[in-house]
Amino acid sequence: MRALVTGAGGFIGAHLCARLVADGWEVVAAVRPGSPAPPHATTVVPVDLADPDSTAALAAGADPDVAFLLAATRAEATPAERATTMAVNASSAAWLIGGLGDRCRAVVRLGSSTEYAETDGSMDESTPLRPRGWFGATKAAGSLLGAAAASARGLRATILRAFQVYGPADHPHRLVPTAIRAARTGEVLPLTAPGMCRDWVYVGDVVEACVRAALADDLPAGQVLNIGTGRQVANEELVRAVERVSGRLILVAPGAHPGCPWDTSSWVCDPALAADLLGWEAKVTLDDGLARCWR
């Protein structure tokens, strides 16, 4: 099996490449120009996904059995950055799918929980798309455009809406690496106001969902699946969990971090459909996942 992985130099993409290579896949890893190559890949291709011709050529040249669309960017400070974010997060899915050859059997797109509207209680796949931030809006647009492009080609597309992914080699500015660094160094950790919650799902479990979706030929075309634990944890609870696994006290400054535009006291998924259609569920507990990060 040959896989094309976009965003292969990113946090989740690198973990996915490692898993696919370990399973015996041939992996074409697409990375941003100038980015370091992932350690696990058969072929590494630098590509500008904001360029439609380069993106279509990548797909044609890779000629994969499965395309995993994981690339994303968050820049939005200037009009040029917003245009690039729209191209990468939204339009590139359609450009890439349009370039795929007849060999391709499936497309797996990693979406985001930020595509959903804010709601009290758990979010299932029928929760309306009403993003509250630029990133979520571009991700939602990309999910819709990718599904439409795949349908036009007769390809099976699956959209996995991941909730808060964490794990080893996460981006250093995110909460888990920052809390671990505070545990190690004794520095004060700025936190959001108390009660801001996320559904934390371990990166290995997300990778497992990606692989299962790629191989599940009986999935309906355009199927959306939530990938999370079904349990939300407040940021201050997560810090206490890091204290447990590290055996270190973490000094915190509640309210010193402004948080994200979509922060809320209720942000948790209903993962039942992924269990029904993929036989998937999150296996790694929060303490176990944080212990792996600490190690």
C-alpha cells in the first residue's frame, strides 16, 4: 500500500508516517518547503499547498492508494496570511483530490472540533458547523470542499474531526508541553481562567483512527466521525495530572493566559459513531498519555 501524507512534518503527521512505515506502507511525505523531513518516510516531497498546480502535481506524482490530508496552518494576522490559511486549510483538499490517479481508493481528512458550533453537552456529528474562529472556519470549508471533490471523482472520503490531540513531540507552545516544562524547570505556568475544558485524545489513538478509516471500504462516502474520548478535562485538572505523573509541583497563575477564541467550559465529543462504524475508541488514558510525554 502506498500512502500520501500531507502535513507529514507536523506533530500528528510525523506520528502517522511512523505508524504507516511500521505497518509496511510505502509513504510519500509532503512537507512545507524548508521544513525538516519526518524521520519515517519512503519519499519526502517539499510542496507549497497554497499553490493549486503544485498541489495537483503532488497528488499525481505520488499516485497513492490512500491520501491522508493532515496539513493545516493557523496564520491570520495579515491579509496575505489569511489567504494562505484559506488555501492550505480549505482549497488544497479539492486541488489535491482533483490530481489523484485512478489507483486511489480513499481519502482521509483530519478535521477539527473547532468546526463545530459551541454547545452545552457533548457534540455528535449532527452538531451544526458554526466555527467561532478563522482556523475552524477554514477547516470546515476544507471538509466540505474535500468531500464534494471526492464525490465528484467517485472516491470514498472520510472526515475525522479530532478533538484536543496531545502526545510526545507536540508543538512546544501548547499546554501539555508547557506544563511538562514547568514541572521540569519550576517556572510559573500561566493558565486560562478556571473551568476551560477540552476533550484530550492521545496522538496514537488519533493515528489508529486514521488507519482504520483508510482501510474501512464499507464506510459511507463523505462520512464524518468524531475522534475523542467523550470526557472533558479542565485545564487546571490537566495540570494536576501532569503533577501526578511527574511527581513535581507546578506553580500556576490562573487567568494569566488569555486562551483561545473558542475556549469554553463545555468542549467534549460523542465518539459513539466512530465506535459503531470503525470499531474505534480511545485506548490511552490521560495519565498514561501524559506519562509517555513526561518520559
